[in-house]
Amino acid sequence: MGSPLTAQVRAANALTERWSATFAAADAVVSGAGLWPLLAVLAGAAGGGARAELADAVGIRAEDAHAAGLELLRALDESREVSTAIGTWVRPGLELRPEWVHSMPVGTVGVLGDQAVLDAWARDHTQGLIEQFPLQITPETVLAVATALVARTQWVQPFEPREFAPETGPWQGHRGPGLRRFSRGDRSVSILGEDVTRVVVTGRGEFDVHLLISADGPRHGLAAGIAALDDAIEVRTDPPAGSIAPCLTVRRVESWGGGNGTSLALPPFEVRSAHDLTGQAALFGLTTALDGSRGHFPGLSDTPLALNAAAQHVLARFDATGFEAAAVTAVAMAVAGMPRKQWSTITSVTIDRPFGFLAVDRASGLVLVAGQVTEPPRDRVRPATTESARARFPEPPP
């Protein structure tokens, strides 16, 4: 069975599947589409073990990864509902390879300065949905690279706000805000494999939202939903009466006028997540790149560079009229092979006025000589001899 997806899309989806498989019990959201191009660009510039790990994580040959990452961003940006951006900021004094700079989109390489500039970049390129850059720039940071993604659509058929009070399932007894709509003949409901219900909520433009329900939990539903995009799992659309799947009931009823229809009820949602990507470094191919004892990105600069931070801020919001999502993903680099700076106490004394002095016998405390200096010497002072006093005054013969 051939894949209907391009190599870049299939590889990015695979990263999303692996990442979503790590979800715990709490609300969560990730953007593999925001992270994958950044990892691809890093893979193209990396060397040694870091290059191999990053290429494995993105699922693209390292030689092709840089171009593939930028191509995915360009392809997404062609949609009227999706906007993407990439940015690189360099500390003055760090020389990047001219060929790498020229390979980046025009105007995307700038000077690394105040944190406020990066925060403004995140807001501007997500239409205000992500308010802060996901990383704090430190004195050790010499390079930062980030991608931004924002997607917005309105539903072809909006929902009506209704109370959400499910009568069955784990949420039974809950009462809160909800959304409901009834549509005719839209073929929006499918069964994936044997046990996942999928509902496609159609947007007015070029992207939709797939709702995935599994008795084994959201992670299983997400895996099935991603597999369905690549025709890697059976998809049964318009399931017949009597079909069994989570949260799904299909029955035949008498109605005036006839015609098939779909009823959908769910709660609205807003999910925000902040991810420290270094906490799952192996998943993203970052383990070697984070080793600060040596450099890993010869394609970027002659200066040895290592990652010292990687993070993503991401938002998804689903309401009665539409859906919006945004993500900013960033990595920071520091000069490798150098010891980290540590706090030290340096005490300095510069005598700039007349002073006294004592020569004290340590054992007895006897002051051997005492004096003062009222003017610093103008001529060279004869150096003190290193010969001990005992050697100069030997003991008398017995």
C-alpha cells in the first residue's frame, strides 16, 4: 500500500506520534509540525554522533534534512489559514558559515539581543497566541534558532452552545459548557481499526480537526488517527446501524423527510503546554548535541557549538465557531568545550597611602621589626635574599 503523504509530512507525523505517545493523564498538546523543521535544520548542520541522532529523529537523511525542513515550512505557509516562520539570532562575535546563512530565507538571521525582542517575535508570528519566547537567553547563549506556526479556521457548520452533561462514561455527572450540532449526510464519522471513533470537523479552508475517541485512552486514539492519514489502518466511514465503537451509537429511526444525519456533542477546550525538550532528549535526537564538552555543528560555524536548551510553547483552542492553534519552538546554543562560569570571590587590596609594617615571629608572636612607609620608592629595590638566616650565621664550633 503506497503512502499518500510526502516524505516530509510522513516523517513529521511520525515524530508527532512518538511524542504524543509520552502523554500522561493531564491535558497536553504538542506541535510536531513546529518541531520537525527545526530538528531537520539542525540535522543538516550537525556532525558526528549528533548528526546521526538528529537524522534518525527526523527520519530524513542528514544531507537532505536542511532543505526538507525549510520546504515543509514553505508548504505550510502557502495555506491562507496557516502561517509559519523561522528565525536565527547570533551573538556579536560568533561567525556563522556564509553558505549556511545564505541557505536561510532572506531576513531570518539577526543579532541576538534583548529577551524582549524574542518575545515580540513570538507574539508577532503567532498573532498574539504565544506571548513569550519559550527560552530565556542567558549570558552563555551565543545562538538561538526558532520556528513559529499559527493555524486558524472557522467551521463550515458552527456549533450551538449547550450545557454539557454526559449521561454515561467517565465524565458522567459532569455539568458544564458544551457544544452541539446536527448535520446531514456529511460522512464525518468513521471507525478506525476496530476500536477508535473518529469525527472530522470540517473547516472552511484547508484544514480540519479530527476528534479521536478510544476505550484505551487518548494516546491509542492519536496513534490510530495518525496511522489513518497514511492509509496504514482500516477506515470504515458511514458505519452501519449497530456498529460498536467508543462514544458511538448508530441506529435506524423513523423521521420526517428521511435522510441520514450526525449528532455531535462535546465540551469546548483550550489546552496550553510548555515543553522542555531536553527532558526527552533521546526522543528528539538531542542527547549528543547537548554534550557541552565539544562542538556538534560544524555546518553552522568553525566555533564549536552545543545545545544548552530546547523548548516549545503551544496552544490549541476549539470553540463554537472554529479552531486555532499556535506553537513556538526554539533551541539555544553555547560555545562548547569551555568550563562553565562559576561565582568566585576576588579580594583586591591596592595600597595607595603611607602604611606601617611589622615583622612577627609566628611561634612566639614577637615583633621583630616595626616600621612604616611614607613614600613609595623611586628606584629599584634590592631583592631580598633567599638564603636563610641560619645559613648565614652558622653555629659556633664546640
